[in-house]
Amino acid sequence: MSVAPAKPPLTVCPSCGCRDLFIRKDFSQKLGLAIVAVAAVAFLVLAAWRNTFYLGVWILLAAAAIDLVMYFFVPKITVCYKCRAEFRDVPINPEHHGFELAVGEKYRTRDV
């Protein structure tokens, strides 16, 4: 029984040929922002009354705990700066790092 060869990590985007790639967690940024916003609003509402302040604190701590768990269990993906293609089925290249604003600005489209 033979083992299939492992895929090599990406060095260029197979979609557009761009050499600038970055790594991020495979989680919706909109959903993450919504979780933080709901926890913050819930805290502010509950903090308005003295007897429910600690419930608001527990909600913030729960949101932080959810974030911590997700940090360890959500996988990373490779993303192209130019075409924003996401690659999930390839090994992470150790040469690639998180999103860098200066590199992202180079590929930002001007819709103005």
C-alpha cells in the first residue's frame, strides 16, 4: 500500500501567479466582530444596573473564553493578497506570515 505524496506549500498563487501570500485563521471576520459586538452591548446594558454588573462581566469572560478556544482549534489558511483566493488544502508555508497592511495596500483596488 503506497502513501500519496504530501502537497508542497504554496510559494505562488495558482489562480493569479502572485508571490505575496499571507496566513489567517479560517473563520469569518464578520461573525467574530458580531460576537464581540454582542458581548460588548450585553455588558453595557447589564452594567447600567448595579445588581446585574457581574453578569455582564461573566458575558465578557465567556466571549474571551470562546475566542481562546477558537484560537487553538480553528485551522489556518493561505490567502492571496492580489486576488484574495483562499487555499485550505495545502500545508502552511513557514515563510508566510499574517496580513501586512503595507503589502495589502500594494494590491488594494481603487474604486473611487
